[in-house]
Amino acid sequence: MSIRDVYIVDAVRTPIGKFGGALAGVRPDDLAAHVVRALVDRSPALDPARVDDVYFGDANGAGEDNRDVARMAVLLAGLPVSVPGVTVNRLCGSGMEAVIQAARAIALGDASVAIAGGVESMSRAPWVLQKPERAFPAGHQQLHSTTLGWRMTNPRMPAEWTVSLGEGAELVADKHGLTREQQDAFALASHHKAAEAWAKGLYDDEVVPYAGVDLSRDECIRDTTSMEALAKLKPSFRPTGGTVTAGNSSPLNDGAAALLLVDEDGLRETGREPLARIRTSAVTGIEPQLFGLGPVAAVRRALEKAGRSFADLTTFELNEAFAAQALGCLAEWPELDPEIVNPRGGAVAIGHPLGASGARLAGSVAHQLAAAGSGTGLAALCIGVGQGLALVLER
């Protein structure tokens, strides 16, 4: 069996909304449908019925994104009912996992044209109530927020594994001796790079605003923040001696992203030049409490599979779940030039809608490679409960 080349023809995303912000009134299935429809509309030569499958990442799935949000997006976007859809969950890596699974199907000949993406509405994530263990309980039942992090944790899990995500970032800071000032400086740079990228129109080719919503730019970018302003914020997870704050962490967000993937036949049908080609991917595991360092091994494995080194990279999109987490990864890649990492800003500024982020990163790398005309790019994320995911693209 021959392995087919897989091309990224296009990639779109919504502006990323803040928690309770401009996109909070939009259902996640509608957000997903919006980027699917936009993607199809941007390739008018391609018959939508030619889409063999739609893969969507979604980290929650407990609210309006239940019952296979990928299939709901297909129907709500007005694609032919013959187009199927499947939802995948690798927590923060879900959107990238969707891209990888779609690419694998094309590479193996199971599909010729696919859409892959991700969605999350953290604003609309519901509270959930477990069924009581016995009928007619006299006491109270606990409500669990599904917005972020552990809930309904299995008591068999060791306590050191189930610390909060923020405490996990603190553990990475401890491991690498990262100071509050280093984390705040990283966060400040993320905001400045994102604001500059928007001012220069670098996101114009990929961002598709949601009709009827007054949001044309990522909502959490703070153009005017400063080291002084960041220094005033209190630690969020360790009251004594903590270094991780709301200012050097990614916020809670809403958004969606999608990519159009094709083989050679599909590429001809679109009549378009691809943004990039998918080369390799890799996934690895790590101790759950050190989830922030999950990308370290995944990136090395993906580069090895691609026959590439850090020196070959022209751009690198590393998800910034926390400044400490990103800095910890960079400390373990001394060969990597940090100047090529997140050149258009990262999740601390842009935002981190969990299921969508991996697709956003992959799409951003593809657009950056297309703008450069050639090169090798890499996208990677840490994943809660201790995983890392990486994807290598080329042009």
C-alpha cells in the first residue's frame, strides 16, 4: 500500500472570545458549523458532497456540544446529509488530534477530502449533577463545573496526579527554577506579538468573524499591559510562594477552527495551491502532574520521524497553557531558537479554547509557511492528565 501525501488547502478560525465575552451567546455547535461553512465557501470549485468525513476535536462534550458535535456542525453548516462527522477527544490536544486522524485517513486512502478542526465554548460549559447512589437521598448532591480541570475524580488516582492544572504549572516552574519575572516577561511578549500581528494584518487570511457578533479580533489580547501591571496580580494557585497568576496563564475562552485536508486528487478539484503538506506527528505520555512538559518528548519524536532537527524549523507554534509550562518546554530544547516560537503571539494572549487550540495552531503554522513560501513548521501542545502532541508541516 502506498502512502499518499496530505495537503492543507486552507485553514480558518473564529476570533477567540473571552469567558463570558462576545461569543458567550453562541452555541458551540454553531461555532463549529461557522468555520466548516466558511472553509467550504472559500473553495467554491470543490463540491461539498466530496467531503469524505469531518473530524472535530472537543474537550468537554457535556453540554450543547454533546451527541457528536462534528456531525451537528455538518448539518448546521448546510453540507449534504451524506457527509459524516466524528468527534474526538484528547483534551487540549483534541483539535490537533482531529487533524492527525483526518490526515491518516487520507494518507491510507480511506478518504480524499476531509475537514478537521475543533471547538470549545468554555463560557457555556454546563454544571453537571451525578445521579445519587441511592434513591431519595436526604443530603445534598454536589454540582460539578465542566469548564476546566478535574471533576468526579476516581479515588483510585494517586493524589499527586490529580493536582490542579495551575499547580502543575507551579511544579514545572519549581523543576526549572522559573521566576515570576520570567513568566510575566513571557506573557508580556505574547501580548505584544499578538497585538502587532493583528495590527499588521497577519491574521486576515485565517480569521472569519461570526456574523452578528461584535468581535473582529481575539478578545483577550492586552495591548497596553506591562510588567508593572502583571506584577500586581496575586498568585492564583499557591498563596505562599506561588509564581503562576492569571496574567501569565492562558485564559478561559470560546472559539472554533477548521482545516481543509486533501490528497492529490482532492487538490486538483479545489483548483488551489496548498498552504502546506503534513509530514509527521507524534504523541507521548508523561506523569499527569507534569503535563506541561508533555510536548518535550512528542516534539523530539515527531522531528525524528520527519528526519528533521530543530535547526530545520522556520516556525514553531507551542501552545501557551501557562507561561511556566511553555518556558519549561523551551528549557528542555536548548537547540531550538526561541525567536521562531509563536511569532504571532500565543495562547496567553490569544486564548485557549481547549478543543479548538490544536487546530488553531496547525492552521497558523500552515499560513505562516505559505506566507514564507517554503520551510518546515511544527505545532505542539501539552495535554492535561499528562500527554504531549506534535505535528510537523512542510512547504
